[in-house]
Amino acid sequence: MASSEPSDPSDSRTNSLNTSSSQNDDNMSHMEVKGWLYKRTKVSRKWKKQFFHLKSSNLLYGNTPENTDKSIPLSNAEISETQMDKKDHAFRVKPKDSGRTYYMQAENEHSQNDWMQAICFAKAAGRRGDDSSACVIQ
């Protein structure tokens, strides 16, 4: 699981990315994105496959689709590509007020871009009343 490519053909948990949203910008906060990513663990710093569910302005995650009990707040978060541990298709999410940085790795560049864009839009949707810039990926 620590290879630079997270896909394992024998793994029954696919690395799919499912999106559903309205085409109307007013409903952007209702966008939901779900799928498997690798996440670098805080303590052991190993990469562990987790199921992620982008819901409103929070990125939920857990060991299974039914158990996404952990949450990453996205309002005021920084989102950027990274080369953490020499992993391809990795990106980081750094919530401004949490003091923690979350590192994730996608299956491929397309999936990485989709996740980063969706997270950025969710962040922007959560800041509708704010006059700051809408969606910037660093």
C-alpha cells in the first residue's frame, strides 16, 4: 500500500470518484463527491486507504463508506499539490484554524484534479458571505 500508485487490481475497494451536483451555482454547496483515496496517517505517517465523502463544506472520511466519522473542515483551508513521500498525485488540505495538514493521494492525475477542484468549490460554497477570493488551488 505504500507504493506511489494507490490502485491495486486485487483490492475489492475501487478507487472510484463519484460526483453528483446541480449545474446551478446556487446549489454548489449541495455537491457530493465520494471515493477512495490514500491518506497519510498522523502518527505513523503511513499511507492508509480511506473512503472520503465531500459533503457541504466538510470532507468526511473513514475506513468504509458506511463509517465516515472523521471530518476535515474546509472553510478557509489551503488546498495544494504536494510531493509528500515522493508520492504521485498527492495533494494537501490545510484547514486554517486546525493547525493540522492532511495529505491525500489519488489514483491518477485526473482523479487528483477532480478531488482538488471539488474540495475547492466546497470551500468556496461554505464562504458565500465572505468577500475573499472564491476558489484558488495553489
